[in-house]
Amino acid sequence: MKNKINNKITKCLFPAAGYGTRFLPATKAIPKEMLPVLTKPLLQYGVEEAIEAGLDTMAIVTGRGKRAIEDHFDRSYELEHQIDGTAKESLMTEIRDIVHACKFSYTRQLEMKGLGHAILTGQTLIGDEPFAVILADDLCDNNDKSVLSQMIELYEKYPNKCIVAIEEVPKQDTNKYGVIAGSEIENNLYQVNNMVEKPDPKDALSNLAIIGRYILIPEIFDVIKETKPGKGGEIQITDALLTLAKQGKVLAYKFTGRRFDCGSIDGFVEATNYFYGKEK
């Protein structure tokens, strides 16, 4: 008898193997996911969002030169000893709580073949169950409920469907994103019938762009394995999702909140200023 597949989402996959070339020379030795917005690295914001959404297992796809990620989400006995009993001890509270609150597992993407390939590399950490994906480059904020929490609630209403987060972007920027077309089935929720990776503005299906939050069903792994390289010669998750969209298995959600493209210098500076303002 087959084991019953777990339909509750408990795991979040973080593709974190990219080179971060737009931030060179800073990213020559520092993973781009570890670049700080104020005092926290981008990846920590993503992990905190996953925890808020009720997930307790973080699966991270890394690459060469990314050991700082594993070290960050671990105990640092020497540092903790040095600041024990001092005013600085409280500065470690957040990360210490994270380390205790969830489990971390890691695998390496040996070749950079696109986001689809990175997600497939994470299959060994995810297994045969639905899961979330957060791209740390996309830093999201909502004072009420995080983007991923909103999506988890939708998945509970529409189980066994993939859900992608979308936002409206200027038409001239569609060549930076995967873009969807579909019919609105309820407020801000679309049944996707077509999607294209980084279309020229004149060819864009809409201005509804996919950002770095996904909920994926386990059959996505088999679909990715059959997906040929697309835009840029890479295996695109958008192309794999299109296969499932044609089967009526993909929804797109126009989330509530604010998103910063921290994969760009402009977006990174904007996020820093925004979170600094919130701290004041």
C-alpha cells in the first residue's frame, strides 16, 4: 500500500545558488542572499516569512562559495560566548529563535541552468509533497499578513493547484519577468491559461508579472524533467508551469503588500530606505 501523500505545506524551498553578478564586487565572496537590508540578510527575511506562514522546514539550494548561508543558520558558540551578558546579547535573539524554530537542509546546484533546474535540484529535500518557494531577491512586506501566508490560505481553499504571486508592472518592464494571462475567478485571483517568460513588451500577454513567491505541487518535478531549455538557454519554471496551466492546475494571485526587487541595486536601496523608515 502506498504511503499517503502529505497535502499540508510544511516546507519552503529557497533557490540560492546564483552568482549575484549585478552586485559585484561585493558578491565575489559574499552570497547575494546574505547581503543585509539594515541588520538582517535577505535570506533571513525570507525564512521569517516562511515561519510566519506556518512552515517549519527550510530547504536551501546552494552552490560553491555559499557556506556563509549554512553558518548563519547555525549556532555560533564563540560569538555567543563573547557577547554573553553584554548589551549586544539581545542582537542575537532573532536568529537564535529562528535556528530553534525550524529545520534546515541543504543541497548544491552544480550547474547554473535556470530557476526550473534549481527547483528540480531541491527535489531531494522536498520529496513527494506540495511546497512553497521563496526567492530571497524579492523582499516583500505587509504589516498585516505576509505574502506567503496569503498564498497558503488560498492553497487550503484550492488544494492540488500551483499558485504564483503576481503584481502589475509597467508594460515596458515585462521583459524582466514571467507574465501570465488568465480569467479572474475571484477578487485578485486568476485561473492561468497562458504564461510566457520575459516577453518583449510588444508581445506581452498582460502586465501581470510573476514575482518570487510560489506554491508548487509535487508533479512539477516530473514536468521540469521534460521541459526543454527556453529563454536564455535555461530551464525556466514559467515554461514548466505552462504545462500544468494547460491542465487547469495553476492560479495566479495578485497579493496584498509591497515587494522590492533586491536583485537590482535600485530596488535594494529602495528596500533599505523603506525598512529604515519603519524602524524610526
